Amino acid sequence: MLKYLVETYGCQMNYSDTERMEAYLDALGFIPTKDFEDADFIMFNTCSIRQKAEDRVYGQMKKMGQLKKQNPNLIVVVTGCMVRKSSSRYSVDRDKLFVSMPSLDIALNTDELPQLAKLTREINPNLKIHEIEEESLEDYFYITPTHTSHQSKAQAFVAISNGCDKYCTYCIVPYSRGREKSRSIESILKEAEGLVENGCKEMTIIGQTVNSYGLSQHDEEHKTFEYLGDKKPFVHLLEELDKLKEKGLKRVRFTSPHPKDMSDQLIDAMARLETQMPYLHLPVQSGDDRTLKRMNRTYDTKSYKEILKKLRKKIPDISISTDIIVGFCGETEEEFNNTYSFFKELAFEHGYLAQYSERQGTTAAKFIRDDIPKSVKSERWHKLNELLKENSRNALKRFKGKTVNVLVESQEAKVCHGRSEHFKTVQFNSGRKLIGEIVPVKITDSKQWLLEGELV
Ligand code: SF4
């Protein structure tokens, strides 16, 4: 039996995809291992968001060359954002990665996972691989994931769409994953129900632009959600998931939404539904309108502010985090200062700050010059990061003396870590094993990035 190992880089979407890949490899009759030396089949589920992420994969490829000397039958696969064309080293029309990765055997587009068996047979026709029923090979979403990304059954990711129609100029996703495609609501609910019956308390539904679920060009052409009338398909989905509270589901989170699709209906649903939490991660990327235009983000700072105003009116205590890219092509000092002021004014409580790095194949790489020196990008990043730290410290202070409910994610000896309703990391001690449980914790202190408390 072949032993496999999947190494994952990047966002939650990639971790969710890995769960599908593992399930598929299990179905082929492969056995999981955690040891590179022991594996006969190694997959790298890659991320292209930054150069560093790609560099790590190239670094691993050197290691694969060494491992192949010890185990000549080792099969090495690269999947995820770095791949453009599913192919094997013997294909006539191969992915470009084969040129720069001599140890590579298979390149695989994520949503073409069902092709993996065929490509593996091309590499080694003598391998004993289980046959999988035709129906389950039709679509990537038919593959039921292993749900192994979390330490307990109490948490799970559920992918509801794949690909993206937004075409931000700096992003490779619309090219690597293709156009946005929504999964059927029946199949999402079937998976969700199964998870809840199995003990899931917190579900994070994911998609590249999760709240545009059902609104893609593909859905419009196929009139997939016409039966809902004016109701937004994403809101309908949240309502259906909310009904699972009867069976034990406590929390439904979603990531990452796009500001353009933050409808009033959605804001209302977030305020109204019991399983919705008072937290939202809403990527803005820049607080300057000219920069947003060059990024093709399709909204401006005014409309973004309006969304936050509505959210805070309906859910006064909501915590909001965001993503920012500093040093995007042509970003002047004034434009950066606008982003800084915007970040301060909107009081983001958390955020993922990135320094822009050009990704081959994107519109920005083709048409806009990456003209901001590295030193300037770094300086801007540090300045914004100082503000982020201050915002985080201030935001956490308001929880002191309050009791929050924590879903425990990890526990080492007595030290437990978990997330509160507001997605704040909470640390406390317990002599009991609590992973996967939701427990009340009284907050006694707040640090830079986390809250400390005592089990009530
Ligand atoms: S919305 Fe923009 S950044 Fe997000 S996946 Fe789509 S193209 Fe990329």
C-alpha cells in the first residue's frame, strides 16, 4: 500500500481542499503517514499569495530530489495555486512547473482532483490503486472531506464555492482556480447535517468570496437560485444552517466575504440568526480610493465605511478585522497615509498585513509596474503594524471582567486555548480535558493579542 503525505500552505480554503484530497487518497487505498522519509506519495498543496510561500515549495522540492535517491518510486505532486495545467511528467502539454521542478511528477489543478488517479497511473502503471465509482469523480465537491484540519470534531470547515469572478489585479486565484462555481445547497446541507450529528458545534463556511455564493456568472447563466426570488442565496444558506441549532450547532462563521456582496439582507441575517457570531473578517486591502481602483476591488472607501456603519448599528459589539496590502504598484506616500488613517478611523481590531509582491500571471504583473522599493514597503508595513497592535490591545481591554464562551481548540497540560464569540483567543487553565467543549471563562487580563481568564 502506498503511504501518502499532504503538506498544505496558505489559507483555510487550501486546508479544506486538503481534507478532500486526503479523502480521495484514502479511497484510492493509500495510507496516511506524517513522515516524509516513510512516504511514497507526497503532495504539496500550494499558495501563491506571496513569493515566500512559493519559495518554501521550491525549498521542499530540493528535499524531494534527495528523497528520490533513497526511494526511486516516490511520486511528487504539486497542487493548489501554483498549478495552471493538470499534467504528468509524461504529458505532451505539461505545466510550466516541470521546467523549474525536476523532481515533480504530477501537477494538478485543485478542482481536477478526480484526475489524480489517471495521472498517477501514467507515472507508474503497475501501482495497485482502487477504482472509484464514476459518479463520485464527476465533480470535486462530490468528494466528502476527511475534516481533519481541527483537533476535535467540534469544529469543521465546509467549502461552499470554488474559484472567483472578481479579478483583483494582484491576485492569481481566478486563473489558478478558475471562475466561481457554487456548490449545490443540498450537498452543503447534507455535509453540514452529517457534521453536526457527529458533534460539530462550530462550522466555518468558506469560499474565495464566500458571500457571493449563488451570484456568480455561472449561477446566473444556469438560473440556479432563481427559485429564491429576491432572497440572496448566501442568506438563504445561513438561515438553513441556523436551523441545525436544534441538533447542536452553536456557531456558524464564514470567510472571506467581499465588501461588494455585503448586502443589507446579509447584515440583517448576521444580527438576527442565533448561530451567527459578533465577528466579521472583511478584507478591504487599501484605505485609498485610487489604490482600490488599481487593485480592481470594485468598491470605494465610502461604500466600505457604510457597510461597517450598518454592521455596527445592527450588532453594536461586533469585532471587525481586515486584510491590507501595503506598497501596491504606484502607492504614493499620500495613498499610504490614507490607508493608515482609514485603519485608525475604522478601528480594525485585527488584520493580516501584507507587503505587495508581484505574482506572475496576474493583471498587475502584466500591466502595472511594481515600483515601490522593498525598504519603503517594509517601513509602511511596520508603521501600520504598530497601529494594529495598539488597536488590538485597546479592543481586548473591553472584555476585562466579562464572561465569554470559549470553544476550546487546544490544551497542553493544564493550559487551554480557544476562541470566544468575538473570535478572540482566550487562554485559561483547567485540570479537565476540554478540547471541543464550549465553556464560560471570566476574563481577568488582556494582553497584546489574547485574553486571559478563569474557568467559571
Ligand atoms: S476577490 Fe480578489 S483577492 Fe479575493 S480571490 Fe477573488 S480575485 Fe483574489
